[in-house]
Amino acid sequence: MAVHWTYQDVPTEEDLSQGDILSPSPDLLTLFADVHPHFCRDKYLGFMVASQSCDLVRRGGVPKAGYIALSAIRPLSSVLPKLVAQVTAPVGNGKFPSSGLGDLKRLLERIFNQNEQAIGLFFLYPDGDLKLGEEAVAMLRVTVSVRSQHYEILTRARVGGLKPEFQAKLGWLLGNLYNRPATPDWPDYDGGKEKLKELIATYSGGVGAQNDSLGVTWIDDVLIREAKVKKLDIDALTPDELENLRPEPILEKALSEIEASLLKVFPEVAQETIVKFRNRLRNNGKFTRLFPRV
């Protein structure tokens, strides 16, 4: 039995509906092998029915639709680098400026709440009965059409479907409408707000964070700028070498200049006095506003 609030079980005898999820069954893959061999690859976890439900009702054993559209389902992790590239341009192989991290988090939040129209992704939470072992997305722009004469093969491959309210959300996304169905978001469910934060953190990371399985590394914009000035290849630099490019903060540079000037005038001043002087300047609000800690 499907356990996530997005899904519902579907009796095998029921007609297909928009939002039904199909596993890559042997019969379905055999069908694809003849007409769409590309979709037999392991990278596809399954398929989601994209055709409208009203066109899938069998009347006299035959649906209205001559063809049935299926959207390909892939792991979210496999499409993440392309998602990051939607919000910020890469500066190396899988390396992105940290200024884009906030935009990625907002994009992920829209995707997890099934509110993202522009990219055409529908988020699917893992569910064992639906044979989804990891976070996945139905790629609404990547579809395969199957003749309705193969209807029975599709129903046998069905492992579940979306609840009616999420069928409406899917229809909204597919139709690119401008009004949003009143479906609940993650924070509307018990523990959903915390889980949403966890998902966003998992698939966005943070500055300096690297997840090889996702292929994304966030690099501080300051370090990117310094590498470009020195004409260095970011892909060839280790994390430590990158960090060594970080310029001295303006505040500390100003304090060093002041200290050098002080020692020229009073070379005999004790180091302890210099330290106290530097700390006093650091804690002076007017001074630090002139020299921010960047």
C-alpha cells in the first residue's frame, strides 16, 4: 500500500488515469524495444501517464485517445546538475558560484511542492510499493507515445497513481495554466516542514560542500574571482589551493596598515598594546562600518 500522501493505490481493473505510475515491466520494455529503444535504459525508473484522464476511459473497450503519452521518471540526483545550471552558470566541471545557492534552494522548494512550471518536473517521493527507491521526478517534457492498442500492457505495468488533488496539480503543470490548484504543500502536513528543509539541504548542500554523487560543488564567488584574475583553471585546483586564493579581509588589511604606521611612529610599543588596540578598533562600530569583514 502506498504510504506517502501524494499517492493512492489503483485497482488493476480500473481505467488508466493521468498521474498513474508505471514500472518498467518486461512487457513494457519489450514494447519500447520495438518502437522507443531509448527508453529501455536503466536511468529511467518508470513512467507517468501524462494523457488526460477523460481521454483514457474505455468505452466499449476502446479509449478515446489513439495514443497515450507517458512522461519518463528519473532519479532527482541524476538531473540535479542541470537544475543548478538553470539558476547559475558553471565555472568548472560541476563547480558553481555560491551566489546561486539561494536560487537553487528556492527552485528545489518549488519542485518539492510541485509548483515549478518553467522546467516541467513533477516531484515523486520514494515509495516501495510504487518501486521508487529514491527521490525522483517525472520529466514532463520527456514523453513517449504508445498506441492505445497496448492499453493492457500499460495497466499491467501500473503500480499506483496520484491522489485526485495531485492529479489536478499534474494537469495544471502539463497545461501550463496560470492558476494554482489548492493542493497542500509539505509544510501543511505533520513533520512536513522539517522534511522539506531536509530535502532541500540534501540536494543543495552549502558553500564549500561537495557531493560527488550529485556532481555539484559550491565555490565562494570571491575565490572564483581571484582564480579568474590569476588565470587559474578551477578544475585543476584542490579545495585547499582554492581557499589559499582568498584575499585578506578588508578589515584585517586596514588593521595591518594601521599597525604598521603605529610601529613606525612608536617602534618601542609592546605587542600586547598593539593587540588591545586592534581589538578595540575591531569592536568599534563606526570603524567596522568603514571596513566590513569581507
